[in-house]
Amino acid sequence: MNVHSWWVPYAILLFGIWDLITGITRLRRQKQGVKQKGLGGKVFVLLGILFIITGIWAFWL
């Protein structure tokens, strides 16, 4: 039984890719010495990877 809409795995994948790009950008800026507020780049990269894995896994639900 499919408990979610067809677009949910795509949304999770898109969010994961966005997180990954944001994390890489923050890590590059951190290397240049730019101060940033909020979560660090490593956290965004980790979340991006987790969301991408979850999005791929969601296709099999």
C-alpha cells in the first residue's frame, strides 16, 4: 500500500541535493575565512547525504 503521494520521494531527493550544494558552498566560504551564522557546512553535507539516501529509499515504499 502506497502511503504517500508520488511526488514525495522527488521532493526529498531535491531537498537532499539542495542541502548538499549548500554544505559544499558553506565549506568553501569557511576555507576563505568568511564568518557564517547557523549550521556549519559539514552538517549540511551530512544532512544532504542522508536526505538523498532517504529519497532513494522512499521509491521502494
